[in-house]
Amino acid sequence: MIEKTLKTIHGKLRVKIPTQLNDVNLGQMMAMQAKANLNDIEAISILSGIALAELQQVKDVKDFQVFGDAVLALSYQIKYLYNSDVIPKQISFSLPGSNRPKTIKMIQNLAIEPAGAFMAVREIIAEEVNNHIKQFGEGDWQESFNPSLNTCCQVLAHYFYCKTTGKKYNEYEAEEFITEIKKMRVTEALPIAKHFFTCYPSLSTPKISFWHRLQQLWKSGQVSNPSKNLNTSTP
């Protein structure tokens, strides 16, 4: 952490921001990624948790220079984190209304279950990949593909919801669980999310449902009328 007291037009303001990604949560990184033209003061606001309006009252803009190198260092660290394959051994969640954190032991074979969660994740990944291909082309798309932090957050919400809450899978409640996922350390969240994008390539291919396949067969005339196949002859 780097910490400094800054003079404002109303008094003093104590500002502290992390210098290591291990101290940054996914929600903070998502907030910075969502800002198209993020300036230094906005980045400091997100990382420190201090409202932008308060930071804008600092008398001398040069006082922010001490935080500039830290913000830049974090941007380099996040770039290399995308290439990390190290999955944490366990993840802890401090859920609302619970006195003790919920710890989830991670295994190498991170299967997406139950079926509802699997199908939701499949759709999320397929949409992200298809949008990337539309923008950059299909040739060697894997080389330039980096899923957005928002998409990673969605995937993790569906993966962790049942494991963490102990509840039956509910798609809408899993989406709301994003609030808890944003509290994860970004160093824990990204390697796990990346696992699902790289180790399950079939998830990026949209699947045709049984119903749509049956409709296609009907349209092509490959499905015969069951009544025509019935033996209606009498002895």
C-alpha cells in the first residue's frame, strides 16, 4: 500500500491505494476497465474508495504524482495476470449475515455444475467469443482473445453460487451473486475464469437445443408423420 495525506481546500485528506494486485478486488478492476478514458484521479478514486468529488478538492495536482507509478505498475501486473494458469487452492467468501467466511476448496478439474449453471456459462462464453470474432475476425482469434472482466465475473457467479450458498441453482439469484464475486481478489478470480475459457473450448460453440433440431428436421421433411407408420390393418 502507498499512503499519503493531501491538502485540500477544506483541510486534509488521507489517501491510500494498493501497489500489488493481490490487494485489488475484481470489482475495482471492472470499474477501471469500464471507464473508456480513465484519468489518474479517477483511477485513484476507484482504488482508494474515496469519492472523486473529494479528490477534486486537492489543492495541488502534483500531489497525485506519488500514486501515478503505483497505478501504472498495477496496469502492467494485470496484463501478466491474464497469462497466469495458477489456480488458488481455496477461496473464501464473507457472505452477508454470516459470522464466519465460507471457504471453497479448489480442485484442478473445475467442472461447471449443475446443468443449469453449465448452460448459462456456455451461453455467456459463446456470446463473448462470437463478439470478439465479429470485431477481429475468425483467424487465430484465440491469440488475441482476452475476455472482459465483466464476462469473467458472470461466469464465476454461476460457478460459485451453489458451492458457496448451498442453495439450489437459480439463474436469477446466480446473476445477483455477482455482487459477492466482485469482492474476490482479482489475482484469484482471473485464473479461475480463464480456466473455463481455455480448458472448455467446446463451451464457445453454441449448441442447438433438442427442440430446434426437431424443428429443422420438420422443415426438411425428414420427420415422418407417426400416424402413417401405425399398423391400422385388421385381421
